[in-house]
Amino acid sequence: MYNNITIQLLDQTALLEITRPKFLNALNRETLEEIDHAFSQELLQNKDIRGVIITGAGEKAFVAGADIKEFVNYSAEEGAALAKWGHGVMNRIYEFPKPIIAAINGYALGGGLELALACHMRVASQNAKMGLPEVTLGLIPGYGGTQRLASLVGRGKALEMIMSGEMIDAVEAHQWGLVNHVTNQEDLYNTCNHLLKKMYEKSPKAIAAAIKVVNAGLDKSKDGYEEEVKAFGESFGTPDFREGTDAFIAKRKPNF
Ligand code: CAA
């Protein structure tokens, strides 16, 4: 049982909602622990779940950041420990073997935008506002945002957002390549689910391998090309490869 999130299984999609709308779904420690637990347990293990949508409760916010009230008295050591722990949680989402979409339904700020950046794709509603306002607090982004934003939109735009602390709207975020699609608030879930459903027709093993290899290419400690060779070779040994190629030869749809 969770206190700060809900998970609904809708067909093959799990909808994870952060339910602290009174605080604009700010990520206090307990909330992030619950998110981490969900991704390490049921979302990972339940074979009926083929993809995940993360969103925030209410109409105002996806997530307005890490919970500022929790760290106002932190020392440098405590701050570093918070970032290290946050990195672990965000990395598990980033490396999750099933597709995850952030449905950005309002403010995605600081740690909230960093959560969206850790997801594999982002869809924003027209009222969404995104930013990394940490410099306003005398901080920098600490849940991976300095790295993931730069890899997604380039160094110049990332530094503009981080150094100004200003928010951008959904249309600008789309132009920057920060979000994949923009939609009306009422169509947000369906747009995300439509994207996922196209993936459910494809090989889950191949999708997991693609996530792993694309991420490896962005990881300075790994050789993405080498990882691709390895994962491409391993694909040939999977039942999904048998099914996909059998279906192609028989001129039928594959059944994964
Ligand atoms: N942490 C804790 N509480 C937060 C919060 C946050 N990040 N964001 C909003 N809240 C709380 C507010 O304190 C307020 O609670 P009370 O009613 O108890 O005062 C409630 O949510 C509603 O917020 P506002 O009254 O401020 O709503 P608004 O519409 O006037 O303003 C906003 C909306 C512009 C998003 C404003 O709330 C805001 O600036 N929030 C902080 C955004 C921020 O700085 N995020 C980065 C956090 S640091 C971080 O994330 C570090 C990291 O990289 C890991």
C-alpha cells in the first residue's frame, strides 16, 4: 500500500499517479521511495504490464520538484547523499526495460522535470510548464538534470534553462526536443497510451534491448557500438526473434 502514489492497471498499461496535489506533487522522500519500490517490484515483475505512464494528480502539476521543505536545513554531506540516492532512483527508471512515458500535465520543475527526463518519452499537455529553477534556491539540479537535459536538448539550451531558472511552455519544449508530443489536457492519457500500444505489438525483448543499448551510447563509461553488437547478436537467440521472423515469412502479424 502506498501513501503518495496510486497504480492502476488499464489493459497492458500501468498508470502511476503521484497523489500530492496539495503540494503540487512535490517529491518528498517517501514519495520517491514509493516510486522506486513500484518500479523495482510490481511494474517490473508483472508480465501483464507492458508499459508505464507517470503523471501527477490534479490539473496544475506533474511534479513541482523535490520537496524543498525537507532539505532546508541540510548540510553539504546530506545534500550530496540526497543527490546520490536520487540518481539511483532516476537511473532505475531510465534503465527500466519496458517503455515509460511521462505525461506532463502541468508544472514539471526541478526534480519533477528530472523525473520526466529519466522516462523514455515525454508527452506534454498544452498548459504544461517546464523548468529547472534550482539556481533560484542557490542550488543546481541534483537528480540527473544537468546531464540528461544537455544530452536531450544540447548544451546551449540546457545551460539557458539551468542558468536562467526560467520555465518554458509545452510548445517551446516541443521545439527544443524536450517533449515528444504536445496535446490537449483531456487527450493526454490517450495520446500516451496510443504511443505505447504501438509498442505492445512489437517484441518486448527487442524493446528492452533497444533501451539498454541507446542508454549505453550516452554513457561515457560504455561503448554503445559494442553494446549494440552484443545485444543484436543476443536477439537472434530469443523466442521473439523466432516469432517475428516466422510471422514475416508466413505473411501474418507477429504475436508477442
Ligand atoms: N517543495 C515543497 N512544497 C512545494 C513545492 C516544492 N518543490 N512546490 C510547491 N509546493 C507547495 C507550496 O509550498 C504550497 O504549499 P502550502 O500551501 O503549504 O504553502 C503548495 O505546494 C502550492 O504551491 P504554491 O502556493 O506555491 O502554488 P503557486 O501556484 O503559487 O506556484 C509554483 C506554483 C510556481 C510551481 C511554486 O509552487 C514554486 O515555485 N514551487 C517550487 C518549484 C521549485 O523550486 N522546484 C525545484 C525544487 S528543488 C529540486 O527539485 C532539487 C533537485 O534537483 C532534486
